[in-house]
Amino acid sequence: MKCLTKILILLAAAVFLYACQKEKLNSSSDKVLHFSSTIITFDTIFTSISSPTKNLRVTNQTNENIVISSVVLAGGSQNGFRLNVNGEVANETYNISIPPQDSIFIFIEATLGKTGKSGPLITEDSIMFRVNNIEQKVLLRAWGQDFVMINSSKIKTSIWTKDRPYLVYSEAVVDSGQTLNIEAGTSVYFHKNAGLVIKGNLNVSGTFEEPVEFKGDRLEPGYYNIPDQWNGIILCSGSHDDIINFAKIKNANIGLQVGTIEHNGYASVELSNTRIENMSWSGIWAMKSKILAYNCVISNVRYYNTALLLGGDYQFYHTTFANYYNDIATGIRTTETMFLSNYLVDTKSGVKYVGDLKQAIFGNCIITGNRVNELLISMDNKGETNYLFDRTLIQVSDTFKITDQNRFVGIIRNVNPRFKSPYDGNLELDTLSIAKDYGKLDYAKTYPVDLKDQSRISDDGPDLGAYERVERKN
């Protein structure tokens, strides 16, 4: 009996020791935490506005439990960073257990204070981890940029300069009789659903060296080419003689709307040396208005790359209309690159509005994309119909008629223009492009330099589109 009791005691002790061994905490100095990244970087964020959330995965790759005795934000709250450690919002957290082959997540945000400087400044901090007297750290780095806030503003005559970027947080309206002048090198950012509405006048004075940029306020790399981040620029009917030169308009719903159906009259703009890219609905959406455009690129739009509706007066020279929209997640594009019409049907009321197309001239242009047909012309006999495609490369189906010499002159039909890298946004011409030297000299003499400030009249002939191919000499 005494022997049996001793055996049971020994067995119990063995089980207890085994359990302790199984559940023991890792105390080895060579087994430490693993991180999904050792540096968490916030690309330029606007001071006083909370950043997007970043996450850090902390992994226990051992076969034993690990207890992190402390997770501490080294700078506390003074540098503007904030932590959420495995669900607990705190900049200091203690005794966090991670089971074998498991992990926890830490979520990081930043709200940086005003810098008082015109350029971006770096702010750094670190998350300190302590396990068994071993200290590890993950660096936090953020670039902060002061800005000028434009929030639900009625803008009177003013000048926006490049000293600091502008953040339009909701709709900004330039009132009738007022003028917004935007100087070269200025950056204008727009929050979700924000936009710029021009009832008065807009004068964008970019240069080749310092273009003016209009884009969304999400500055992370993943948002670089994402459309529908903001509403776009609207030139209301009644806004005349607007000028947009050397601008980049990116990632909106409608890049540039010229004319509004609800206002009398028309809008007019001279659009030059400008790129309008990565839009959700339309790059250019014009109604009963006037556009003179040259050296422009309109590309990568989910629906209507360029729609010229309800008549109007349109002149496009050396402009590249190219749509290689390729986002499978949102569906295959079903609309043409260019839509030209003298009417518009209100989809809600069913009312059809008809206007007069005084003229629509496309000289030395390229109209192409990744669909069989990239040009749609639809006219109502009740309105005037005047259009001309002259020395233009057009991607159209075999059934599309281009035999009318009063409307189609010197057309290159259904030929790949051979852009350098169209799906990456590079619409410069390759050395074997059929569009090289094919343009009409009269148009080129009026606009003798291209979008890259290169001469288009110094070689064998002007190229079609916004870019002149300049060959290297031996």
C-alpha cells in the first residue's frame, strides 16, 4: 500500500512537471519577437489631420509562450503617434502573452503638429518591446506637411501660390465676378467628395518645369492611380475665358466638366499642356460650351474618356485621347474613348435636350484604346452638325464609315499607334509608330512645341498626338 502511494505521488509529480514544462514561458535570450516590418513609414501627411492607420504584426515563431513585459511608445504622445496594441488603445501596454506560432497586431496612427515650414518635415519615434530583459524596437517615421485649408469656402478673387499645398476639404466655389489664380508649382489636394466649382473665372498658370497639380488627399502609394477620390473641377455655364495651362488633374470622378445643364449660356476654356488621367466617370465632360485644347492627354477613364455633348464649339489639336482602363475588379469598359453628340437625354426625366454643334475639329490627334471601336458620333437632325477629323489616328470598327471627305481627312484607321507603355500611362510614341511625321504642318506651326517642350517642326514632320518623337542622332 505504501509502495502504491509512492508511485501515485511520483506520477502526479511527473504530470505536474510536464504541464509546467509545456506551459513554461520562453526565457531563452536567443528567441525574440519577429516583426512584419522594422520601419513603419507614413508618406507625407497633412499636419493636424489624422493619418491613415498602419498595422504591425508581431509574431512568436517559437514553440513556447512568450510574454512581452512591455510595449511602449518611446516618445509618448509628444510626437503625435498613437498605438492600439492587440485591441487596447494605449501608448504603454504590459504583460502581453503570445502563444506559440501565433501573433498579435499593433495599429498605429499619427496626427502631426504644425511645422511652420513650407516644405515637408520628418517626425520619428519608435515602439519599444521588452522580453526577458531583451529590448527590440520598431522605428516610426512620418513626413508632415503644413497646408492651407479650404473648407466649404466661397472664394473671392485670390492667388494660390506654391509656398504650401492647398487642401480642399469640401466643395469650394469661386463666385461670379471673382477670379482664382493658381501659380506655377502649386499643389491642390481634395478630400473625398470635395471639388472645385468655378462660377467666376479660373486661371491656372503652370509651366513645363512647375506644373499645377490637382489630386486626392490620400498620399499613400496604393492610391497613386485610384480614381474617384474627389469630385473634379466644374466650369459652370457663364464662366468664360478660363485658362488651364500645364496642369495635372488626377484620380477624380470627372476631371474637368465644362458647362452645366442647369445654367444658361456656356462655359469656355483654353486647355493646354495638360494631363487628365485616372477618372471614374469622365476625363472631359463638356456640354454646350467652348474648348480650345492643344498638347493634352486624356487617358485611363472607367466610362467616358471625353464626352462632348449638347453641341458647342470644340477645337482639339495635337491631343492624345487614349483609354486603356484595365481594372478587372470594376468590370470591362463598355464605352468609347470619344463621344461626340449635339444632344443629351436626362436619364431621370427622359427629356431630350438638343443643341447646335457649331464645330468640332480634331487636328493631328490620336483617338485610341483597347476596344474595337473608340469613337461614337450621335446627332439629332434638329440641331447643327459640324465636325472634322483631320490627320488623326482613330481606332474604329470596320463598319464605321469614314468616307465623307468633309468630315474625315487623311485618317489612319485601326492601326496601333505604338505608345511606349500605354498600360503604365506612358503615351509617348515608339520609334516605329505610324503616327510619326504624319501630322499637318499648318497645325504644328500654330503649336510648334509639344507637351515635353520639344519642337515638332524641326524634323521631317510633326507627329500626331501630344508628344513629338525626337530621335537620337548618331
